[in-house]
Amino acid sequence: MNRAACTAFAAFCLLGLAACNQGDTGAPTDSVSPVLVKGLSITNPRLVLAPVKGNPAAVYFDLSYAGTDGLTLSNVTVEGAGMSMIHQTAEKDGAMTMTEAAPIALTTGAPVSFAPGGLHVMAMQPSDAWQPGGTVNVTLSLSDGTMQSFAADVRAAGEER
């Protein structure tokens, strides 16, 4: 009889605790919600898949900053990628190379273009869920601890980049 009373009391306590959380019916915490960084503007975002399935994809976009505080872009995360890195394409000793480029200084009046042949984000270990015509969430991490997310159009290899 004592065991039954303890079990009933424990169940009652657990139900009470569970009821406290019923007000949280929003989206799961792992979903990307856009956070707007004052003065930051992102245009023309796109992810271009590699011609060979499983090879890294590239993310391109145009970024401008009109804020008063000095900021740097320290990291970019691409939802579904195993890892993402900011790269710079450059010529060295007559050959084209890619090197890691972060952090990127953001200055008022000096737009930054992530474009083929220059700065770009490499999305390593791409998700099989990425399909041309879809979108993928990209999150920029800035030096002041803020983040801004946006959706990039997924394009097939060979489509306009």
C-alpha cells in the first residue's frame, strides 16, 4: 500500500511539472529564425551545388553594413552542412588557390561580395536534402556576438551563379 501511494504521489508531481511547460508551443529551438543586425543587409543569396554529388557546395551573397559600430564577420554556418568555411580564391605562383579568409571586416560604405572567383562560403559535407529550387538557411556570426540568418536559393551546378 505504501508503494502505491509513493508511485501515485510521484506521478502527480511529474504531471504538475509537465503542465508548467504547456505554454511553450512555438517552433523547435533548433529552427533558424532570422535575427536582424542593425545596419546589415544581405542580397542575392544562393547556394550552388557541386557538379559531383557529395562535393562541397558554394554559398554566394552580397553583404553591406551601414552601422556605426565596427564589426567583423567571424563565421558562417550553413544548415545541413557538416562544416562551413569562408574562403578567398586568389592567384599564387601562377595557380589559383583557396585559403581561409575569416574574419572579414565590415565597414560602412564598403560592400562585401561573396562571388565566384573571390570570397565565398564552402559548405562541406552537403546535405542530400539540398535540391535545386529549394532554399537553405545560412547564419552569419559577427564579432559582437550577434547572428543574422537568411534563406539562400539552392541552384544546380551550371546554373547562373
